[in-house]
Amino acid sequence: MTIGVTALHVLSTLLVALLSAMSWGAGETGRIVLPMLPILAIVYWSGAERRPMLSSGVFITGLFADMVFQAPTGHWTLVALATALFVRAASRSASIRTPMRRSVIALAAIPLALASSWCLSFFYTGAPAPVWPYLSALPWLAAAFIPLAAVLGLADRLVERAGGERTVLGGGA
Amino acid sequence: MRHDIRSDSYQRSAQRLPQAMREASLWPFAGYIALAAAMLALSRIGHPYALAVQSVGHEVAAPLLRTASAVSAPFVGAMRRLTAFRTLVEENDRLVAENRRLRANETRARDLELRVTSLEALNKTVAAAKIDFVTARVIADSGGPFVRSVIIDAGRENGIKPGHPVMSADGVAGRVVIAGQRTSRVLLTVDFNSRIPVLAGPHQARAVMEGDNSPLARLSYLAPDSGARPGDLVVTSGVGGIFPRGLHIGRIVDTGEALRIEPSVRFDRLDYLSVLLFDPPTAALAGVELNSGTGTVPFQEGPIPPARPRSGGVR
């Protein structure tokens, strides 16, 4: 059962990463938004009540993101781990678990992920990246989380229907 | 006494934190974060291990990217057309102005070509070497805040090697940094790690184009008396042997703080790229076998090889 859930978390995130890496012709903001989409999937699965995404799953998908986005090895891995750690800790400490609460945690995780990405790029290049693309990516990512969560919630329900265990209660965002 | 109370409080907090982390199964995260940080640090210093991991990662991801690219091609195409609609009017105005300028230059270029040909014949100049090229499709974009590279679906089996220059229809796009069996990674000219010796201005002053991940590249080591001004063309100088001399890069622009280079290549619209199978002349002297391929383009005289789809039999 755990294997099925873990496979769902990992494979869905890998698929999101793979599709995000396609040459969509996005502008400067798109360059920030697209690699963050698999991080959003990790945010969704890490906030699951029953079986949150395993740290090993986060590590593997982060490494895969490094590969497909041609980033220095460890960059997206670190962003993914830091964000998942935050979501998991925040979800555990939350006394009431509702879709609204999950959405608030997810919305708080997005700026954290962007900030960690900016800091790591600063560490790597030694020069601060322009802040404006990051700020303008924020609303796009918040908006992208809703349909992404809906699709992942649908996949979760399909797995449940197929005999697996549903991980996120309440569905959707 | 106050100090003791604080000390007790710290101790209790210190005891509570590991327990909370254990309860939330967060300890494995700490281990993986340490591992990822070590990997990033190795990448930063260019450790051979990190480069090997990147190379292996490229080989692993390439077939998946090829498949995903083939499956998602209609959707990607539709999305790119959709985003292009936003700037359609602006793009059309730019193309009309450019077309007008190019028509004016065409007559002058033909006249100059005739003069150069006759002067070369008079001087018995050695004919310029021919450079083979292969054209490949862009299958993945790097994205992210600080890496500017793309993956193309041609690799070692097409004769591509690390260091080969890469062109789009508009000019120099970058150079190959990793050549896999059937895919290659191209470092774009605006990437932080890109340095290209160039000639700028009317007197062909030597300088270096330095990428800094912004749309405009830095123009470094340009002599103050070079005479270079905004609007002047920038071409490769051929120094260093990676790029042949005379490939079009872009134009000089003045940002108010410094002169910078606006690349002529639209990096957000890369579709097909041509890899010049160009080995440094010194490699030929050393007995290294030069590449041979299907397409042939004369450098220094002819236009930049146009991007051609693979169905055109380039590969």
C-alpha cells in the first residue's frame, strides 16, 4: 500500500517536472515559474494527512528536477527538501486540518521556496539575481497551485478507487 | 538566578526540538539536506564528481525529455503561438523596420562581396575553410534563476563534441558543453559561465562578451578609445579557437551605466539550432581528425546557416 502511495507521489511529481522542462517559450517570469511547478507538487503531497511524501521521494524528485532543468546538482533538491520540511512541520503543528488550512500552508510555502531558490543561486553565482522576476512569479505560482492541486487530488482519488489508500483528505487544494 | 532560569529554558527547548522532529519524522530530511548541500558545494567548485553526476544525469534525462518533447509537441507549439500573440503587433513592427534596413543593406553587401572576391583573387588569398553543421531541435529549456542552457536532440553520433559553436538563424546562440550519445547540452551566450572573445565597433576593437544571466550581456575589456558606440555590431573574434571569426552576436546598447551587448538571438523562442562542427585550426595541426557531416557552410563569407527542420534531411 505504501509503495503505491509513494509511487503516486514520486511519479506524479516527476511527470510535472518533465512537462515543465519543455521549451514553452516562456519569458523571464516563466523561467522562474516553470521549475517551481514540481515544487508545488511536492508541497501538495507533503501536506497529506495520512501518508505525506517521504523525504527520500522528495530527494529523488529534487535530483530529477536538477537533471531536467540542467541546474547544478543539489539546487532544486535543496529547494524541494527545505519546502517539504516546512510544509510537513507546519502541517503537523496544525491542530485543525482543513483544505483551507492546507491552502494557507501551501501559500506560505511558495515564498519560502522562491526565497530559498534565490539564496542558493546567490550562493552559487556570487551575484544577486534580479528580484523582480521572483516577485512577479509569486501570484502565478499561487494561481497555478489551484489547478495542479485539483489534478493531483484527482489522481489521489483514482488511486483510492483502484484499491489504494487516499493520502489527502478533502481533495483538491 | 535569572541566568539559571534561562539556561533551564534553553535546555528544555533543546530537548523538545529533537523529540518534535522525531515525532514528525523530520530527521531524514536533515540527512538529505546535508547530502544535497554537499552536492551543490561540489558543483560550485567544479569537482569532477559533480561534473560526472551532471553528465550521468544528462544521459538519464535525455531519453525521457525526448519522449516528453515528442508527446507534448502540439501543446507546446500551441502555447508558444498563444504567448506570441501577445507581442504580435510589436513583433510585426520590429520585423517591418528590420526588413527595411536589410533591404538597404543587401545592395551594399552584394557590392562589397564582389569587391572582396576580386581583391582576394588579386592577392591570391587562401579560400576560407568550409564548416560542416548539423541542425537539431530544442527539446528542453533549462528554466530556473541562473542557468541558461537548452538541450538539443543531436549528439555524439551526429559528430557533435563539447566546445562546438551553436547558431540560431539570428546569430551565435552558445556552445556545446555536454555531448551525449543522441542529445547535447548547449550553454547559451547569456549564461553566467559564458565568455566569448568578440570584435566590437567600427574599428573591430577586441573585447569579451560576458554573460550574467540577464538579457543583456556585459562588454568587458573594451579599450576606452575603441570608438564603439550604441548600435554597433558585435561579432566573434576567433581568438581562443572555440568560435570562428566573424559570427554575428548582436549589437551594442547603452544602459546608462555601461555599454552592453543585446544578443540578436531570441532565447525565449529557440526552436531549431545549428551546431557548427568546427574544430580549432590548431586541432588540425595536431593531427586531430576533423568532422564531416551533411551540411556545409562557408564561414566569414556566407550568411549564418538558417535553422532547418530535421525532416529536411540535415541529419
